Amino acid sequence: MTTDADFRTGYIAIIGRPNVGKSTLLNKLLQHKVSITSRKAQTTRFRINGILTDHQTQYVFVDTPGFQKQYTNRLNTAMNRVVAQSVLDVDVILFVIEAMQFDQRDADALKILPADVPVILVINKIDQLSDKNQLLPFLSRLENIFRFAAIVPVSAQKKIQLTQLLDIIRTYLPINQPLFEKDEITDRSERFIAGEFIREKLFRLIGDEIPYSTTVVVDHFKLEGSLHKIHATILVEKPNQKAIIIGNKGEKIKQIASQARIDMELLFGEKVYLEVWVKVKNGWADDEATLRNLGYE
């Protein structure tokens, strides 16, 4: 039986290049959806803390944007800065890669990790391997690249070896009392999550390029009894993008809002009234005031 003297609490940063499954890993570990996901790379733009508490440990996972050097506008520079800052004050780092995939993008992300924090290599998507024996030489290669505290092959989507991963993480967390209440699952507000759920639907329901030119601003968020009343604006770069998001007779924007509302009601546990508009704001991703309003310093 775990006593107060044995309880462990700590911060765990989830780091890696875009599209390796960091947000999916967080959601599956928490068994709640707090970080948005899609098949498109670079869906996550903000640091999000996800909290998991059991009888002996409180894990505070820090989900981060994918680290990349391809794009250099103010938004991507801010996102890379979020990643770099997130690894400074944590107890453990989960460095996530895809099974059988390690290239310069992964190497660039690896370079920002501090030398004094234990790094657990999480090899994700092993369920997609037809021959698991392929992992052995791949593991040997990675062991020569960096001194990892541990290497754990997992499938976040299929929940393979996630319990084992939690057990290993716990050994590196300090003995400390919980920092959050037991039933808390994130430190982000419902207002923030509402905006993220709308943005996720843009990535899932709109073509390949347009979601990268969009963001979501929650203009109004009010709880009236058990009803959440939310008004939000999708910012786009060009008028033709606005037309695509609205769709024929407004069908696409209705689909985006409807699916986002369902996710909000599942997480909030209450009814949601949601209205979403689309507004053209050219150059928003390079506009300091807009980025500050979105939460980037």
C-alpha cells in the first residue's frame, strides 16, 4: 500500500516532430480527450497540461507542438519556442518517434533536449509493423544516437504497453504530494478547449492546406445554468478560404460546429449552444497582437 511518503508527482514533457502521435498518446494515457488530433501534421499549436492521478502517482503531462524547422512565420517560431521552454522545468521527457522512422527532423528535435533530464524514448505506432523483429536493429541504432533512460515501444492508438510506460515514468518522478485535485484532467480552461475542438474539425473536415491558414478565437463563453453559450470566430487568410469553410448553403460550417459541439458536450458534461462565424484577416499568423490574443507571448 502506498503511503503519503511514497506518493510521487511530476511533470512529463511529450516532445517530438510533427505527426508522430504525441496528442493521441496524451489522450489515451488520460482516457479523456483534452488535446486535439488529426491525420495532418502540426495540429497542436499550444502547450497543454494533461493530468492523470492514481492511488500512488500524479502525472502531469505537457503536450507540445511538433518541433520543426520548415516554416518560419511568427506562429511557427512561437510554437518552437513553446517546445523549447517546455523541456526546461520537467522531471521526465518522453521523446516520441514513429516505429522504423528516424530522420533529420527527429534529430533536430532531439538537439533541444537538456542533458540533465531523463529522456524516455517512446516508439509509437508499433501496431502498424507487419514484422515486430524489425524493431531490434532499429533499437540498436537508436541506442547509439542518444543516451536514453529507457526505450518503450507502444501503440498509443491501440493502448499497447501504455501501462508499462506509466510504470517506467513513475520511477523517475520525485516523491511529492499532488499539485492538482484528483479529478482534474487539464489545467486549460473550458473556453480554451472549446476553441481547440473547433480548430480540430477544420483539420479533419477541410482540405490539406487551408487549416494551416486558420485559427479560432472564442469571442463569448458564458455558463447560464447548465448551458454553455459559446460564440467563436474562425480567422482565415483569404476570401476563397472563407467560402470553402462556409460551404454550399453553409453546410460545411454547420458540420464543423455540430461535431465540435458534440465533443464539447462530452467533455463538459453539459449542453452547449455554439455559434461559429468566419472572418478574413490576412497575415494573422505574423501579427503580434493576434498571436498574443491566442496565448503566445
